[in-house]
Amino acid sequence: MKRFLPIIIIVLLFLGFTQNPLFVVSEGEQALVTEFGKPVGGVLSPGLHFRIPFIQTVHRFETRILKWDGDPEQITTKDKRFIFLDTTARWRISDPLLFFKTVATERGAQGRLDDIIDSVVRDAVSGHLLVELVRGNDYQAPGGDAAEEIQIEGVTIAPEQLIGREQILANLLEKARASTPEYGIELIDVQIKRINYIEQVRQRVYERMVSERKKVAAQFRSEGEGEKADILGQMEKELKGITSEAYRKSVEIRGKADAEAAAIYAAAYGSDKEFYAFLRSLEAYRKADGKNAKLVLSTDSDFYRFLQKMK
């Protein structure tokens, strides 16, 4: 036995150094010491502490705010809209001893929060309209117009009866908080990260949006064609007015010119009737002599009376 005593002492010293009885709890942490799996003592605050090696174990827990992220779920709203809802929450460990006894680890706490928050969120979404989930409490219709009434299964719901997203989240948080203290967890808040239609509904919504945009575009085109027709009609009217006025002026000018010409002819005829008749006859002789025309007259015809006088 005396021969093995130094070896035993060396082993004990080695284990003593490897299993340090002193340990440090950092800022942002709180610790709990267990002895053979059972908690002993109270919760340890940041600082230097002592434990019994090989017998006592230190469990560290965060004092900071932790994050919970749920999986996106397909839920039906009160107005039968199929949506994907993605939620998140913030929580912290309020009672480490109770937390250790009930869920033991953060992973266990996350699983427990999955059950609590998911069920509360599902109840809240299925009990409210989609419009309530996406609108805030201070929502106002664009342009100052009054919000339209909503028909649900033959029941008319007035806009003032609707609540906003903030009120729904507040009620949801209150219900979820009622179940978390028994696990040593304090739930700080629950928020909706994203709301979206399921793929089939989303495709129909996109098609409806495209159809509505095409309808608006067609209306704009129709209005544009109407404006174009009005402009062309006005232009045609003005053009006809200008053409008519120009024709009227041309007729007036031509009439004045014809009147002046007639007056000149009349004056010339009045000054020397024989000379005027002679000129007009010469013009008639020139026009009567056509290339493909033949004129048959007797010699005593009055048409050649000026030529007869020249014999």
C-alpha cells in the first residue's frame, strides 16, 4: 500500500488540476450547480465561484434576450384565405432553477415555445380576417375615401368593426405569456415576419393583378383614342373652315375680276362696236381652225362677213 500511495497522490493532484474547483460565471450568464443531477444552492451571478470536483456540475444559462423563429405555416383566415405565415419571438430565462427542472436546455425551451406560440398564432389567424392581419390600427383609405364594407358568409362587417395587426399581436402575446412562466421563461414579444398567399392562390392573385392592369391599360387606350378622335375632328373642322373661307375669297376675287373684265369689254364695245366685233371674229376664226375639226359653211354665211368685205 505504501508503494501505491505516491501514485494515488499524483493521480489525485492531476485530477484536481484538470477538474478545477473554481469556475467563472461571465457577464450575460447565470449558473446553476447540480450534485448528481439535482440542483444544490441558488442561482449564481457573474463572478468567481467554487464547486466540488467530480461531484458537482455547473450549468450555464443566458441572461440575454434570445430569439425564437417558427417554421412558416399554412393557415386559413376567417374569410377563407389560404396564407403562409412566418412568425418570430423574443424570450429570456426568468427562473433558471424552474427552467432547468422543466425544459433543461435552450433546445428544450425552443421546442416548448414551438407548441405554445404555434397554437396561439393558428387560433389568432383563423379567428381574424386577412385584411386585419395586414392593416395597422391607423390605416386610412387612400385619397380620404371611406373604407368599403366587407361581406363574410352573408354578414356585412363595417370598417369600424375591424381591428389592426398591432391589436391582434397584443392579444396573441397575452395568451402565449400565460403558458410560459411555468417553464421559467419570460416571453417578451411575438411578431409576424411575413404573410403570403400559398402558391396556388398566389398565382391566381398575380393573374388577377395582371388582368386588372390590362383593364386599366385598355381604359387608358380607349380614353386616348377618344381624345385622338376629338382632336382629329376639331382639326378637320378647322381645316374645312379654312378651306371654305379660302374658296369664298377666291370666288369673290374671281367674281370681281370677271366683273372688271366684263366692264372692260363693255367699255371697249361701247367705244367702237365694229372694231370690237372684228376682234371677236378673229378670235373665233383662230379657235375654229382645229387640227381634227372640219367646218362646212356657205360663202354667204355671216361668220365670214368680215372676209367678204375685204374683197
